[in-house]
Amino acid sequence: MNGGADLGGMMGFGAVVEEENEPNFHAQWEARVLGLTIALGACGKWNIDQSRFARESMQPADYMKSSYYEIWLYGVTNLLKEHGMVNDEELASGTASLPPVSIKKTLRPEDVNTTLMAGGPANREEQYPAGFSLGQQVRTINNHPKSHTRLPRYARDKIGVISKVYGVHVFPDSSGQGLGEAPTWLYQVSFMASTLWGDEKPTQDSVTLDLWQPYLKANT
Amino acid sequence: MLMHSHDDDDHSHMTDIEARVRALESLLSEKGYIDSAAVDNIVQTYEKKIGPQNGAQVVAKAWTDEAYNAWLREDATAAIHSLGYTSRQGEHMVAVFNSTDTHHLIVCTLCSCYPWSVLGLPPTWYKSPPYRSRAVIEPRAVLAEFGLEIPTSKKIEVHDSTAEIRYLVIPERPKNTDSLGESELAQLVTRNSMIGTAVIDPVEPAS
């Protein structure tokens, strides 16, 4: 979606400000939001792409002025509501008024280490040969879906070169809508800075993006 | 002290968001969706166990062990996992090597993808609009704000982490470090040098 999260190339946000000796969390609630969000993954009600879509669906003006963990809290709260796991009344009171819905499992403390260490690999079996090869010139598509996509606006309808062939990965445009993994080939595509940002950019500089086959067409 | 272990009922000092998060955790716990002790363990893992010290070990090994260096170039996922640095947001890794010709810089313009398994949780600046918006369009200006002037003779390659591939920059080994062992070298490696917003300061020659 063309939402507040698609920030590449926007202007006016000012300088990058680094905080010295920054802690992981600036308040306890931030740590709890991180932990809750990860723990809720075990319930099996949504995947990482749906999680990202929930966050990027925040109203753009709100997204841009919210902190990272405020955005996470917004995303996870909406997912919980969408899946009927909690309602507004319960969120306000902090007390259950409806019985819980069925979930895959509750993450137990003794399983945290194993779960975190295992992660969630996104690669899948190769069912068909790759459509593009190393060094091939491609052009990205110019779609503007309202649903989740990982092709940022700044890299649409641009010519680049396949710089790595990664194998087959879960396709977020499908997975983000809960329509299944639809695994497809993933590539690293290199774009000249001047292709993306205009002729005045240094010609030697480049930007790479990791893009799935449905985002690409052969540039013949 | 962790939030759920507070026993006092005086919430008057809490901000609105603290109160909301506390109510949420309490509700999720009551409904059996989460176990607060598991949430504690997750937080502690990122506070204590997983951080840039992991990535620094990878870099130091890449500097000192030719076979490991070659493996990292060929299959960074396997090479990094072999050191025990598996875990989420590090399932698929690529190592990019800074050189005299090329400087690499990592960003995620669409969210905040970051190699947690080797660098821990991302700093606020990495997750914030100024960096996410500008790293792709004016990397040289962003690097200058970090005190890095990259000569135009050197190519800058920015990697926008749009998929589940996570990037780790292998900075150049500073001069005058031939006598240092792997663990001493690891001490020199900063988090920002593995994102690409810093290089490693030269070491003063031994007198």
C-alpha cells in the first residue's frame, strides 16, 4: 500500500539524530510491547507479513510521528481485534468479558529460547526454474496495490540488473493478505542511483532491493 | 523491574501508554494468549544475550580466518549460523564487504528490518523517518552526518532490506592490527560499522 511506512526518498524529516549509549528500551512498556508481539506470534493467528501490514495501515500522519513501539502497539492491537481475540471494552478495562478464541499455542517461558533461535525461515522448495538469471536486465512493475507489498514506490517502473538469485521465498503480497504463502523466486536487483533519483546523482552509486519475481519483467 | 511484577496499585504516575500496555498484557494473560514469564524471557534475551557483540565476532573471524571469510562470501547464512548466531531476523543472511572501491550501507525504507541475530535490536535512528527516507536518496549526506566523508572515487552501495534477507556489513580491518587476535579485534568492531554508518578508527601504531 502507498502508506506512511513507504518512506524511501521522502524529504523534510531533518537530520538523522543518534542518541549516545542508547538503551534497547526507553520505558518498560516498550519492552513489554516487543515481548508481547513476539509471544503472540505463537498463537498462529497471523504471519509476519500480516503484522507488517497492520503497522503500515496506520494513518500516514500518525505513522510518521509515532515511535517504533507505538506503531507496534497499534499493529498488534488491531490484529488482536481483527481476529476476535479481544474487543475494545476488554482493552479499556484490562479484564476479559468474552471467552478466549482457540489458538495454536501459548508460548511458554521454557520454549522461548528454542523459538527465538529457530526463527521463521521464509525460503521454500523450488518447484520451477528461476525466471531470471544473474546479470539480466529487468524492469519493475508499476502496480499500486492497496494491500501489502514490498516493492516501494521509489523503485516502481525502474530498470535494474539481477545481482543475486536467492531462491524461492514466501511472497508477502499474498501472505500479507492471509491468502497463502504463494512462494516464488526472490532476487537482489541493483539499480543505479541515477535511475532511481535522477541524473544529478553520482553515477557510481547504487541501491539494491530484494524483489520477488512477480515484481519484475524482462527488459527487452 | 519488569512491568508485570509491579505490585502497587497506584497508577497515577503512569502515562497513558504505560497504562494501556499494562491493561493489554493483563488481558492477554487472563485469556491465556500469553504467559508473562515468556515475555520476560524474550525481553531478557535481547537485553542480555543477542547484540552487536555477535556480529563483532563474525567480523573478527572474517578478518583472521581466510576459509571463514570465503565461506561468509559464499554462504553467509551457514557461516554465521555455524557460530551459534541463528535466531529470528537472521534466518537468511548476506555479508557485504567494504573495500577500497565500495562502501556498503544497510537500511529498511518500508519498516525496520535489521539483522537482530547479529546486531540485536535496532537503534531508534535506524527505525526513524529521517534515516529510512534519506539513506536511499542521499546516502552521502547521511554518512556525512555520521562523520563519514566517502570520496567520490568510492562507490556507495545501499541495500534496502525489502525481503527476509538480512545484511551485515563487514568493515575493512584497520591498519596496525596484525598483532591482535580474534577476540581483541572483535572489541574494535562497532555496531554502526556493521550497518555501514561508520568505519573502524585506525589503531595507533605500536611504539
